[in-house]
Amino acid sequence: MQSIVALLDITRDDVFVDLGSGDGRVVVGVSSHSEVTRAIGVEISSLAIEAAETRAHDAGVASRVSFVQGSFADTVFLRPLLEEATCIYCYLMQENLELLSPLLQEAVSRGARLVSLEHDIPDLGQPTRERQEAEGRLLLYSLCAGPTPDKY
């Protein structure tokens, strides 16, 4: 989690969104390893959301995180969340990234920082930064250069 926090340069003023948050381990981990006051997990499975809420409670970060149920295909649902997001994380299959690409492009173009685990984001060009970690290849997409390497 610390590598995600450092790569996104997360501060207390950010709004962190995890697309496809599953059992909430990234949302809870980021909340536990940063000062972010608002972290949102987006997940389609109600069972995964229940597990995520339990994980957040057990980690003592439940007041700073929320989980919402919804589909990536529903842009009416997803667009407001991404308009609010300043930091976005996704570990999704390539076809989901292709579906989300227009919304992710909008988010990055207005200044959001985006990290994808393993997969390039279609139509966003080359990542601003790339890191190899134990969990896989982290790709940062951002309009700015991001944090300095000594933060890693």
C-alpha cells in the first residue's frame, strides 16, 4: 500500500477512489497508510462490499471510507464519483479499462492522478511513471510529474 500512496502522492485533501474494490483491501490499506480523509470503493458485488465494510471497521478507518455498489457500464452512476476523485486506483481487466477509458481520460485531464496495476489504460498514452512492485507493475497517469523518486 505504501507504494500506491507514494506514487499517487496522497494527501488529506485528496478523494481516493478504487474502481473494482473487491474486499476493500486497497481502500482500507490506503486509508491506513495515509492521511486521506475520504476513500471510496466501487464494487458490483454486495458480498464483497459487506466484507470490505467489515475490513474497514476492523482496521479502524470506517469513518473515512465508504463503499458503493455499481457497475462500470453505468456511466450515469460512475461519472460523479470520478469527477470528485483526485486519486484513482484500478486493477481491472483490459476490457473494463477500455470501457472506462473515456471517463478516465476526463479525470486525468482535469488533474486527477490515476494508478493502474498491471494494465495500460487505452488512449492515455505513456504512463507518467512506472514502478515494479511485488504485487505487480504500477502505472501512474498524471498531467504532472508526480512525487519525487526519494518518496519511494
